[in-house]
Amino acid sequence: MAPTRTQMNDLTEAASSIRRSVVRLVRRMRLERPDEALSLFKLSILGTLYRKGAVTATELATWEGVRPQSLTRVLASLEKKGFVSRQPDRADARRLLITLTPEGKKALGADVRKKEAWLAREMEKILAPDERGLLLKASRLLDRLTEES
């Protein structure tokens, strides 16, 4: 049965509220990053490599929603810092696979830990234990929304 107009308005209002809250949280967490931190794009690339493992530049560009040419300088910079490496694919030596190095994993982890520490402190300071539990449940629901889309 299709939702009624009132139900759709309620869902739209809920979606708008959730979107605004997520955007404000992301903006606030960005403020916790030191000025010398890696760009958000570079961190996104490291995060993708952490989750996906060794990939080609084309695959990485697809997951990042950019053109492969847009990655050229960024990957060169990450490689120069020792955060990624490019190795020939064993199955097809014409292809280069980009992998996250231990140094890259360390840099990504440091950024994540800093933001998570801030969020944990704020949750402890502002939210009651039952509210923290609700927030954890909500995070799992948000994960479902993004994994199933």
C-alpha cells in the first residue's frame, strides 16, 4: 500500500531533519582536523583503499565519483608521502594496482581517531547513556540506508 500524503510529508520532514543533522556533524568534525592534515579528498582515497584493497586508478575513480585523470596528481602526492604504492597487477602486468601502505594506514587512522575522540567526548558530555544507545542504533540504521542504495 502506498504511503498517504501525510505519511510522505512526515517522511520528507524526517529526511530533511536527518540530512541537516548529518551535514552539521560532518562540518563540526572537519573543524577537529589540524591545518596540516591531508585534504578530505586524499583521506577519502585512503579510506577507499583501506576498505577495498588493491584497485586500479579507474576503479578508484569510479568509487570516488571522479575522472581517472583527476586522480593523477593526488595519487602522485600520496605516493611521494609513502601513503600509497603502485604495483603491476600479477594477473595483468599492463595494469597498475594502487594499494594503501602501512604509512597510509597510519595517517588515515590518526585522522579517524582524532575525530572519533572528539565525538566520544561530546557524547559523554552532552548525551545521557540511553541517548548514546539510541544514537548507536540510529547509526546502524543510517549504515543500512547507505549500504542498500
